[in-house]
Amino acid sequence: MADEDELAAIRSQKMAQMQQQQEAAVSEEQRRKEFEELKKNILRQILTAEARERLNTIRMAKPETAEQLEAQLIALAQSGRIKSKIDDAQFKAILRQIMPKKREISIRRI
């Protein structure tokens, strides 16, 4: 009988712990979604449609580069260094600055 009571207590503790973990996961997911929505809104304010389209294309090919680019653009916007919307040409220029230079490889036959 005492073993059954202990077992019931352990089960209830485990259930409470699992519920807390699930609530924490839901809360974290909600914070992440809010953050992503905030990023989208900021990018919508500072990029033209063509520049956003280019960013989405980059995100499909190189997600890490897109994240880095978004972070830099948001930092520029929050610091007040972006005065107007960034068009596609300006976006390309920023992208050239961020992207590492490709090394030229040539093979010579002797």
C-alpha cells in the first residue's frame, strides 16, 4: 500500500515536471515566433520588394548568410543609419561587402 502511494507521488511529480517542460517549450516557441515576426516587419520597412525577394533567394541557397545579412540590416536600421528603403542595387552592394571574396583557381599544365 505504501509502495503504491510512493509510486503515485512519483508519477504525479513526473507529470508535473513534464507539463512544466511542455509549457516552457511552448513559451520558447512563442517568443521565437514573435521575434521572427518582428524581424519580418523591420525588414519590410527597410527593404523594397525586389530586395526582399533577393534576400529570400539567398535564404534558400545560404541560410547562414541570410541570417547574417538580416542581423546587419536590422542593426543598421535600429542605429538610424538607414534613411530610406534599400533597393535592389543597394542591397547587392551590401551583399558584395558581406560576402567573402572568392579565390580564383587556375590549373596550369606543364
